Amino acid sequence: MIPLMRFFCFLVALALTASAAFGQNKSFQVLAFYSTNVEQDHVDFAMQAIPFFEAMAKRDNFEFKATSNWNDLNPVVLKQYQVVLWLDEFPSTAAQRTAFQDYMEHGGAWLGFHIAGWMDSRETWPWFADFLGTVFYGNSWPPLPVTLDIDDPSHPAMKGLPASYLSPANEWYSWKPDPRQSPDIKVLMTLAPSNYPLGFKDTLAGGDVPVTWTNTKYKMIYTNMGHGNKIFTSPQQNGFFEAALLWLGGRR
Ligand code: ZN
């Protein structure tokens, strides 16, 4: 009787381990939005991002699809996806914005790159300003590599990154107000003080300029990289993109 009981316990433990392992590798669906009729450096980024994430999808066992049809930002399509990416563009109609807001407020996940976080003013889309925790303020020019400091090494999206790393050439944005002031925002990466003054034609003089953050009320990460064809040249930064997406997909 006792050996049989022991065997039964063994079977239960085996089943639990197997289901936990299965949960770790459970596939999820990702839909990436991009545009081809925008600034060439932003198209270049999207054209590199798509094969980058396609390769990651094969490696990490999730489904990845990219579309330039922003009208797919609607409830019927979004229902099929666990994560949405904005590769250097943003919605332009009220219907697209409403669909995205509803998606995020009902458990959807978002990874936004570079100009995905851009708005001319808070009045354009107040919900998005609160979601992002700030509004675009200024930028550096020309694109330059920078040292980024990691604010929270314990966050799953920061897994494997050193305390600071060299991020490839990018146009860097500043924000107003500082997203760090919002109680909902957790900053993950910041421009290191050693970068200042940053830029020649357009200069970021100094201060606190967060680069990557999450709004803890949602499953989201915004990251400022995404200008030009150098973004995917850093293995460390590529590792961040992978960790961020897997975290948003519920894998970590
Ligand atoms: Zn740009």
C-alpha cells in the first residue's frame, strides 16, 4: 500500500512539473505595426526589426506577424493577440486609439519603440499621455551612441544587462514632465550623466532623461531606441529586446 502511495505521489509531482514547464514555454501571439510612408530612418528600423523579431519568434516559440495596416488596430483583430508592438509609428484615427486603449485596459500588452511615444501635445490623446506617463519634449541630433544606466536590474526585462552598457547610435528624446515623477511609472534605463551635452545640431544639455520604462498599471514597456539602421548591432541591447518581449508575453 505504501509503495503504491509513493508511486502515486511521484506521478502527481511529475504531472505538476510537466505542466509548469509547459506554462513556461506556452506560445503567444504578437502583432507588430509599422509604416512605410514615414521618415526613412524609421522605416529602416522597422525593416530590421521585423526579421529580428521573426527570428526570435522561431527561437522562443511564439507567433509573430507584422502589418502596415493600422486599421488592424481594432477589437476583432486585437482579440487574437497577447502583445502588440509599435515599430516607430502610432495610431492616427480615433477608432484606432479607442481600440488600443480598450485592449490595454483589458489585459493586452504593448512594446513601443522610439516615435511610438511621440505626441505633439497632451491634448492630442490625454489617455496616452497618462499611459506613457509623459509627453515628448525635445530630441538630440545627429544620432549618437550613448551610455545607458540600468535603474532596476531586478526587472525581468533587464535580465542579463550590466549596470550600464553602450547603446548604438540613436536619436534620443527628452520628456516633460519627467516620467519618473509619475507614481505609476517605473524607470528601467536612463541616459548616463557622462553623455551630456548630447548632440550637436540639437542638444540634450543634461538632467534626468529616462529611456526605457514601464507603467505598472499596464503590461507595457516603452523604449526610446528605434532611429536608423544601427539599433540591432548591440548583443546586449538585443538581449533586452528579447527579455522585454518575453516578459510582456507572460514567459518570465
Ligand atoms: Zn527618429
